[in-house]
Amino acid sequence: MILITTPRIEGYKIREYKDVVTGETIIGANFVKDLFAGIVGIDIDDETIGESNSMLMVATSGTAVVI
């Protein structure tokens, strides 16, 4: 699986657009130091929640394609 934040995948031709896909997770913020994004036009949102902002909520959405 290739994850990108641009509208094109360099070196590949998009053969088919599938649909918009989403995902969410809530994890302990102490376990995450950095988030790296590396799906066409992916969007990543994060927010700290809970007492003392001890949890991290991450929501993503993007376009699934066949290359």
C-alpha cells in the first residue's frame, strides 16, 4: 500500500479510482512521537482528548486507487 499526500503518484499511472476511504483510531498519546504520511490526496487530522490530553485521536480520509 502506498500512501501519499499529492494528487498523483510519481512513476505510476492510476488505472482505476475506487472510492473515498476513511479510518479512525484512538491511542495513548505517550506511544506516538511523530506521525508520518507517506492514496491520492490523503487528509490526516489529529486531536488530543481525555484527561490531561492523554489520548490521541487520528482520523484519515483519501481516495483509493488501483495503479
